[in-house]
Amino acid sequence: MNTSYLISLLTELKDIFHREHCMEFDSGINAIIQILSENPRPNSNEWAQATSIYRTMAGTKSGFSDIYVDRGSAEERVAANVRLDTIRKELWDTFDRT
């Protein structure tokens, strides 16, 4: 998976969190985006650092998985949460493979 696509997923994730008034993960997401913008190799120390940051934020109690979209109609919430889960799973799987 190319880094520009991962950056777009992380940016979309941050945008979703902001719409839900959640800014607590900004510094971690921004750090990962900064690392990925330098296009590190998957087996590099930089990639390992990005992986560690993401998996720490996503896998801890009160982490990414505790945030859900709670606005709009029922149909809008379902669609937004499906997209949110898809982004989180894709990022988790990507950083898990390394």
C-alpha cells in the first residue's frame, strides 16, 4: 500500500474524529503523517515508529476504537460508522503486516 493512500486514510480518520469533537489523537495522527510523508521503507525504523504510534493509539483502552459517529439520522450514522470501521481496519491491517 502506498504512503500517499495511507496519509489520505489518516487525514480522513482525523476529519471524522474532529466532526465528533475528538481532538485527542491529533498529535499521534500528525506524527504518523509526518513519518509517512518521508516515504519510509516498510522494514525501516521510521516505519516501525509509525506502526508503534498507530497501534498504541488504536489498541489501547480509550483508543480509536472507542470513537463512533453519533450525529445525523440513523442511516447516516450507520454509513459513517461503517466507513470509520473500514478505515481503522485497513490501517490496523497495514501496520500489522510489517
